[in-house]
Amino acid sequence: MLVLLAGLGVFVGFISGFFAIGGGTVLVPALLFLGYDIKYAIGISVTQMVFSSLYGSYLNFKKGTLHLQNSISVGIGGFFGAMNSGFIVKHLSSNILTVVFLSFVVLAIYRFFKAPLLSNKPEINNNILLLCIGYIVGTVSISVGIGGALLITPILVGFLHFPLKKALSSALFFVIFSSVSGFISLSYYGLIDYSTGLTIGLFSLFGVYLGIMLSHKTEHKRHKKLLLFFYCIVLLLILDKLFKAHI
């Protein structure tokens, strides 16, 4: 089991680094497939996100793609929003959480497909607006086991006109705040499997490094196509899980 969890950690870390996400979109379905209840799958996923987002953001900062001023505003909003996650996970059924998670993936596919790679409009850098966006995304996303980058990236690119690479780096930085806050909240409600989360989180660091290095060498248009393909795979995995649960 340790080898399986280690391999899963490296794979999830790579996905996290390359696509600038927390990793929950891959890890939660994988843990469900392995037989974990979705509530504990969410807790393990959030634990892994703390590791991958911290290390990934450090690498992005060294590469010069992470701009802290706007990222901190949306991150602080995410931190306070994610504090609601423990209460939400504690009091909602596993079926409802699974449907919400599926809805998030569908919305992410649609928004990212519609968002342009480059915009001729100026960036919208309103810190109050970014704070509110972070709060809403943080509240919902951590409650379904994802860091929020899946939704933050399309919002920054499609609505606030951020360049793709900058939006991806800001989205992963956002996950630091939302995942740390979510970890605190879920821990309070006893929804963290610390041993599994730590194992996957530590091994994910190897994958994060590889994913970040490759992402900086990938052309924008190809990067977006690969991300859309990835979203579709996750959607199919969740649909398969829901179908099997009702037959």
C-alpha cells in the first residue's frame, strides 16, 4: 500500500505542478477508487495540497511567474472562505459532496474552454474584488477536496484578463491559503487521515518539481489543450464513480 500511495503522490504532484492546481481533482477520484469515503478523501487531498502548493509556488517565484501583490489578495480571501469547509463537510452527505465536486469539474471545463489565451484588455487588479473571489472559491472548493485553482484560473484569465502563465501561478499560490485553512478546519472536525496525507504529500514534492519545470517549457496553446483534456478525464472518472454507486 505504501508503494501505491507513494506512486500516487508523485503522479498527483506532477499534475499539480504542470497544471497549477492543488491536485484534488486527481487525488479525490483516485482515493474514491481505492475505497476511501469521500469525506476522508477530501481531508487527505487537502493535506497533500499544502505540500504541493507551497513547493510549487516557491518554484514559480524563482522562475519569475508569480506576482505576489494580486496573488496575496485572492489568497487571503481563500483562507477565510476555506475556514467554512470543516462545517460543510461535517454536515453534508457524501452523495451531495460528490455531486458538488462533479459540478465543479463541469464548470471548470466550460469556463476554461471559453477563456481566451491572450486578451487585449487591461488586467483588472482590484484587490477588494480579488478578496471576494477568493472567499467564495475558498468556501466551496475546499469543501469538495480541491484547492480552487480549477476555478481561479478561468476567472483570472476569462474575466480579469490575466495572461495564462501569470494566472496559473497565482492560482497555485491561492491553494496555499485555501489548503492550510481547510486543513485546520477539517482537523478540528476529525476528518484528516494524517498518515496517508503525509505520505502522499511528501512524495508529491518530486512530481511537483518535474511538473513545474515542464510547464515553463510548454507553449501556451498546447498547455491549455492539455489542461482541457485533463479536465475531461477527471469528469469521466467521477461520472463512472457515480454510476457504479447507483447500480
